[in-house]
Amino acid sequence: MAQQELEIGQTADFTKTVTEADVVLFAGITGDLNPAHVDQVWADASRFGGRIAHGMLSASFISTVLAMKMPGPGTIYLSQNLRFTGPVKIGDTVTARVEVAEVMPKRRVRLLTTVTRHDGTQVIDGEAVVIAP
């Protein structure tokens, strides 16, 4: 989607159920073996009462929306700020959503970014700036 096709308030989203395989593969790819993600016994005794997905795994679903839906293929990430507001557990279904907040010169676009669990709880809040294709 070219910059001239983007309008303030326009949204796109991506929904995914986070699986055991997602968490294990993300841990292996990144090397983030925090026991909150990979050690059931440790995680059961934690404040979360069980294993949680990596925050950056959930945040990566924002990248999916930007790269595949809006603005879409060819989008280049310039910046992303994130605030993690809740955990995502294995089996949770989450929706990443982006909303056009500002269309700027030089094909730049500022987007509001969120990830929400299936129960309506927001787990990530942030903002991205990209170069639209």
C-alpha cells in the first residue's frame, strides 16, 4: 500500500494463537532462555503462575502487520517504542493492530501499535515510524 493510499485512522491487524512451538523456537532463535519462558517448574512459582511468551515474540506480530498488511510488502521499519502491559501465555490468542496516526513527508508514516489478548486485555502499547513502499 503506497503512502498516498494511507489515511489517518486506517487500521489493519493480525491474529495468532501462541503455541508451545512458537515459544521454544523463539527461545532457540534468539537465545533468550529466561526461565519465565522455558522452565515450567520455575514459571509455576513465578508471579505469572506459569510460562509466558517472550514479550518480543508478541511484539513481532506488529512487524507482521506492517510488512504484510499495512503499509505492506516493502515497508521499512525506522523506529518502534513499546510498553509491555501484560503477559501472554501459551495458548493465548493475540491480535496485533496498527493504526495510521500521521502521514509525513518522505513516505514516512507514524502508526499506533497495540497487541491485545483474546479476553480484551491490552498486552503491548506503542508507536512505530516506517517508510511506506
